[in-house]
Amino acid sequence: MSKFWKGTYIIVLSLVLIILLYNLRERVEQFKNFGYFGVFVISLISSGTVLLPAPGWVAVIGLATSLNPLILGLVAGVGSSLGELTSYFLGLGGRFITDKKFDWLQNLMKKHGMKILFVLALIPNPIFDVGGIIAGASKMKIHNFLIPVLCGKIIRFIAVAYVASIGWKFLIN
């Protein structure tokens, strides 16, 4: 199978997955009843919708008062990191259409990719998906993608869960 058809196949599968996950975002409220597993699924779905807004952190904030914030952040971080694989695979499949004018981005990702991905995962921002796409397009190894993303997302979601938990307790008292 040629590079073109392999890339096209990966892009089509990625787009189907993104559309499926985007349509599931309306059912996110139902997953809250499932505790940690629900937060994992919500985080997976919200991060899997490439370039389409789906705030999974809302579930973390909503459940921070009833679940352990440390475990909650850990579970949300893992789910969110796995969801980000959709953008990585989209970039991996789209390698064959990469324009030469974006070579500098791919070179930057090859040189500093793990640091860049960690910072992008740590700070809530809408451009993380672009980083994932560039990581895939630059042929970054999947473990070099996942490790910094996991670390950044877990730290972020643990912080969100603790701030929400402490803030809620402060408001009640």
C-alpha cells in the first residue's frame, strides 16, 4: 500500500473517530454517575474531539467535592492524554501532505517536542491539538508524545481538582 493510501486511511479513521467523539459529548452528563470511570470517559471524549470544544475539566470540577482530588486528577489526566492521540494520529496520517513551509515546525518538534508538549498539556489552551498534529507529522515516537502529555495533563487535572475541592469547602464554610 502506498504512503498516500496509508495516510488517507489514517486520516479518514481519525476523522470518523473525531466525529463520533464530538457527537458523544452531549451525553457527557450521564457519565458523571459513574464516578472515576465516568471522568475517564468524559476526559477521553473531550480531548478526542480535535479542534472542537468539549470542556472535560467541567466534570473534574463538578466531582471534586465528592471524589478524591488526587485520584480524580490522575484518572482525568490519563483519559485526556489518551484522547489526544486522535490529533497525533491525524498528523501521522497527514504526513504525506505536509508543505515545505512547515518544515521549521517539524524541526522544532523534533528538537524540543517533549518540552513543548509538556507545556502545552500543562496549560489549558486550544492549540494543543495543533501540537499533537505536528508531533504526528514529524514522526515523533508515540511514547515520546505520550509521556510529556501524560505528565502535563495529570499535573493540570490534579491542580484543578484540588482547587475546586478546596474552593468548594471554603464557600460552604
